[in-house]
Amino acid sequence: MSVTLQVKPRGKPIRGLPESSRLEPTDPTAKLYDNIAAQSNCSVYRLRITTDSGGKLPVPSSRDVLLHQTSLLSHDTIFVKDLGPQISWQTVFVVEYLGPLLFHPLVYLLRPYIYYDGSRPPSSLQTISLLMITVHFLKRELETLFLHRFSNASMPLFNLFKNSGHYWFLAGLLIAYVTYSPSSATAAPSNPVLTYPAIALYFIGELGNLNAHLCLRRLRSSGGTERGIPQGLGFNLVTCPNYMFEILAWVAITIVNRSWSTLVFMGVASIQMVLWARKKESRLRKDFPDKYKRKRYTMLPGIC
């Protein structure tokens, strides 16, 4: 037996929004989104559908979730909000990581034209810093293109500028300008007692981070939105070992380049990762209340 849902806008009026939508209980929720998007001539990624006017009870856009499996059948009205211009997660990641990949080689190579006394050859620590940071963000780009599976197809366009500002300015321009200066601490001679262990720690961090991302990839099919309980190296210690290993890699970079600018970036990034990790822990507890083993620490054992 088909179901007819009354459709109302939430927030600003949406031109062409239908007054109602008729579907079968066995239709996937994605079909509801497709129908409303087609009738309102609006991208499906801009739409957010809820069963309440406050926007706290969202309807997922999924090919795997059917209407009768949601609370839709107990409501006769749905509310539709236009989220504004959207951009794909993959595009945002590619653009934001591009900043450090551009700034670091450019500042390093253009030292004679940027700094007073910049004609002096770069120190070994400056060269190692360049390699470590470049490899880090090149790895991120490759993971974005070939490894990551995103649960959401898009995000607000504004996030592109917010995220890019973080990476292009803090990780890119700021760290590069300070690190490759002839007067920076990185220009001093290397101390093998610190440098070699830092390089080893860097590879542990990068490879551990990659392994965690591979474990997370296996939880979701290509194009799917399903969730699971992650398992593997580090997941028995903290909720998000990918962030833990990320921090280890940046600690190693900081030991090598001895720069306050790297500490600033790592501090800002750590705060954001802690918030994401706590949110991830809350979601796992909610989605798998009986199966998931709760973690005391979400990112760094014994700390947070």
C-alpha cells in the first residue's frame, strides 16, 4: 500500500518544492530524495529531509534503508531544507592538501629570493623537513583519491575555504616560511641522536596511519554508507588510532625542524582531532551498544 507524505520547506522556501510525495513502503529512502530533487530541480546533495520541523530527526538518503525501516510511516509530513551549494568531500580533501605540497617546495627552492642571505645552501634538517612534510601530504592525496570511502557525498562549499585556510596557511605557508629561513632553528646542524630516532618515529606514524585507514576502508563497501566496529592495530587502545599515528608523525617532524610554527599547526590539528575522536566514540556506542567495547581514551592512550 503506497504512502503519501506532505512536504513542507524548513527555513527558506524552495522553488518548485512539491506539496506531497507518494512512495511505496518498500522503496529506499534515496528514492524520496530523488523524487523531491527532480521535482524541485535541486541537486539531491543540497537537500536534508527530516520528520520534524526542528531538523533533529533526519531521514537518511540510502539505497539500503527502506521507508518502512524508518519512522517515516508514523509521520504524515516531512520537512525539507536546502543546505546551499555543496562540494564533494574528495574535492575538498584534494584541494586542502594541495597547499602544503605547493608551498613547501616553492619556498625551499626560492630561498635566495625570499630571505636575506637566502643564497646559503639549505641545512640537512631543512631538506629532511621538506621531504617529511611533502611525503606526508602526498600520502594524504593518494589516500583521498584511491583509499578513502566517504559516508557523505558532499559538504557545504564554505568548508572548502575553511579547511583550505587551515592547511594552506598553517601547514603550508607558515611552516614553510619559518622552517626554510636561514635564521631558523632548522638551519642549525643536525644532531643524529635526535634526528635518526625522529625519522624512525615518522615512518612508524605514517605506516600506522596508513594501516588504520586500510582497516577503516574494509568497513564500508564502495559507494556504501554502512558502518561497523573497526578492528586492527591500535583500535584496542584508542577509538581513532589513525589520529594517534598522525600525531606521532607530526611529533617526529617537530623534532626534526625544531619550529614553533609546526607546534602551532599540530596544536590546532590536535584539538580538532580530539573533537572528531570523541564524536566517533559516541557514535560507536550509540550504533553498537551491545557489541562495541567502550574506550576510555579516544586518541592518545593515557591522555585523551
